[in-house]
Amino acid sequence: KDKDISVSEKEVDSTIERLKESRRITDEELRKALSSEGISYEEYRKQTKQQLLRARLVNREVRSKIVITEQDIKEYYDQNIAEYAGEKKYHLRNIFIRLSPMATDADRQSARNAMETILAELRTGQPFNALTINETEWGQNIDGGDLGEFKQEELSPSLRAAVEKMDAGEFTPVLEEPFGYQIVLVEEVNVTAGKSLAEASSEIEDKLFNQIVDQKYQSWLQTLRDRAHIKIIN
């Protein structure tokens, strides 16, 4: 009231209509959802109006006084450079021998020996795809194929450690996994371009702006509380 800020009923209607459009719900569905939460439509309109009033007050008292400089943006970019670096993805294939949970130590050693034989063939230049079938006793259990593309954080810790420094065309040693043994080929390493300071500038400005708004809003509220004189009459 002091700032002569107001919101009309028409503005409340427009806000609710935009909400229904964004969520693709009808008026009936909105009322039903409110009813399930114990809120009447009239109360919801009052809450919406209060939110609009608060947003306008914050915009006048807080947002209008915030200035984000180019230096602020550059400092944030430099401190969070990894956030804007290019994203690396590994396109992987594998060859594996799957072991039964009941496999004995002898079974595991035999399977590992078979995989070591395959690894030796790979090191002589044999095509990776040609080695998914083997004439050993493990022939029917040897399998593999295209695993797809993965970010580093999507890989298991052991596999991530194995491939993170590898280039396209390189393959791992025999890896022991819970299901058995595998050899993984890095078929491709795809790196998407990162964002330059100029490209990230607008995004960073929004982040800094929202952070400062939250801080200044809380500070502003505290100032209002400190200035307020409240008298309680029993």
C-alpha cells in the first residue's frame, strides 16, 4: 500500500490462464487439483494475487537496484570454467564372457585366459568386431557389440578410470566385472564445443542476478522487520 502497488482481477485471470496453458490443463482439472489439496478456487485466486503483488514489490525494491557488471560475469566464468567446457562422450563397444554366479575359481580362470587370448589377437591388429565369436570352450558364452555413447559420469567407476585417457581406436585390458570379464573398445571420442565467455554471458548474468535477488530480498525483509514497531495488546 505504501508503494501504491496493485494488481487487478484481470491480471489475476491472465496469470491463471497462462498457468493452465503451460500445464495443458482445463479449468475443471485445475479446480479438481485444488480441491484435492483442500484449497478453494477463491483462495487460490487470493494466493495468486498476493504472489503478483510480492513480485512487483520485489521488482521495485530489490531488482531495480541490482547491477551486474561485465567484470562480475567474467569472474564467475573464470571460477566455473568446467561448467562451460566442452562435453566429452565415449562411443564404446565391448567383448565379454558372462559367468554364472555359481562359477568356480577354475571357471573364472579359464574365462580370463580366453579373454587374454582375444586381447592378444586384438594387439596383433585383428578387427574388434571379428572377435565376438571364438572357437574356445567359451565360444557360446562370448558376446559383445555396440554399447552406445556415454558421458564420463554415466560410466561405472572402474570403466571410467579405464577409458577416460583413451583415444578412439584404443581398447582396455581385460576388465573383471561382476558379470564376468570384458574388453572395451573406444570406437569414437566426441567432444562438443564449449561455451565462450560471450556465449555464456547471458546465462551467467541470469544466474548472478537471481542469486543477488535472493540475498537482497532477505536483507530487505530483515530491514523492514528491524524498522517495524509491533505492539501486542492482550
